[in-house]
Amino acid sequence: MRAASRIATIMNTMQPNIVTPEALRVSELRASFRKRDAQTVLASKYHTAPIKIAKTFPLGGPLGVIVMDVSPGLLAGDRYELQWQIEEDAHVCLTNQSFTKVHPAPDERSGSSMKQVFELGAGAVAEWMPEPTMLYRDAAFVNETEVWLAPGAVWMGADVYCPGRTLRGERFAYREFRNKLNVYYGNELIYAQHQRILPASQQLAAPGCMADMTHAGVFYAFSDRIGTPEAEAVREALGGFPIREGQPLIWGVTLTHKHGLAVMAAGNAAWALQEALAAAWSALRMRLLLQPLTFRK
């Protein structure tokens, strides 16, 4: 099956094993990238409002891509579906223009959702480093990501989750948040994660949960090139990361069951977590790609 047909089949026929809010408005963004000479280029794209590719720019080999949402954010009933196809040896660095803002959902059947599928060819690299996700009061949000890896491919992704608009007194006032990540190497499922947060019924401030922290951050990387030396390089980078005054930070690094590593972190500000995860990202880039992190949005 051609790669483009396969990724469409994944999006259109696969039934997720979690219940998502009923979508009233579905917005799509599909893009493919290929390597031309020494530079990655955008081969094709398609979008429906309000999401689109705002800009692409060369990064000396890799291609930078900025995704724009021209709406106020995800409203109740919105569903975003994004498909990224990175062909053999291509390299893309993806981010978005601003916070992903999730607005209130008025009743239990409403809410919003987003699903992303990344399909990487042999030797391809995809880096997904978006701005944080902000869950407003009474929001209900389901976030799903699927990654399909060919041999030699590298996928790295980071997310920071805010408990609400803290300066307005919103702290875990949202209704529900579900986050799911499945990673496949070839056709083998090598990683599966499913998180569900219900602030009204869970003791999030308990020891062993969020305790006195408010913001959570994750950094994942998957490749058949990842092993103990890569995990140690990330631990060393985070161990030397300076703690800002008044900004406590806790973190952990672990190898996954197969071909991956995960960094989990918690703090009290989105920017502090972004800095820490960027340190992990930079260390791993040097190990896997021999490329320093010389660009930031």
C-alpha cells in the first residue's frame, strides 16, 4: 500500500478504544515532506479552516514548519485531525504559533478533541515541539497521537500542560483531560500511554500525584537508535539544568520497553518546564543527530 493511502486509512478507519466527544466541526491538515538534494521540502499540503501551515523555512537541511490556528482555540464540538508524512531521510521541525487553548464544554456530551498521525519513512526525522496546552474552566479535551516508525527513523515530541488560567484563579477547574500516545515500529506497537484526569473526582494535590505542582511536561523520543547512552545524556543535561528562584522543578527520565525514552516533569510555570524540556531535547539532538539546538521559535 502506498504511504499516502496507508496514512489515510489509519485516520479514517481505525476506531480508537476511548470515547471522544461528539464532533460538530472537523478541521483537517495534511502535509507530506521529502528530501530534495540536501534540503527537506514541503511536497504537498491540504487544510480546512481554521488550521493551516502558516510558514515553512529552511534550517540548513531540516525544514521548519509553523502551524497556525486562526480561531480563538478549540471550542466545544471541535475536532482537529492532522496528518504528517515524512518520507525517507526527510527532516521536519514542527511547532505551532501560540498556546493550544481549550474552551469550556457546557455539558457531559460536549468537548473537543485533536488527533495527530505521524508516519516516518526510513531515516526520517520529525520533531514536534508545540507551545503549551491551556485547559480553561469546564473544558473537556481528548488528545490522541500516533507515530509510525520505519527503521532508522527518529520521532521526538514535547508537551506542556497548564491547569488553567492561573492568574484568573483557574487551577484544575477543567472537567476532563485525556491524553493518548501510541507508537509503532513497523507494524509492532512498541509504546502505549493513556492518561485520564478528572479534577473533580481525583486527589491531584496528593503526594505521589501533582502535590504542590500545577504544570506538567513530557518529552518523548522513539528510534531504534535510542538506548542507555541516550538516556544518560538526557539525565546529565537535566541534572545540570539551573533551577530558577521560586520555580521548583521535579523530573524523571526512563527508557521505554523498546526503542524509546520518556521524560516526565512537573513545575509551577509553563516557561520553566519549556526550558527544562528544551535542555533534554538539545542533549538528545546531539546524541542522535549530531545537531545542536540552535533555533527556537
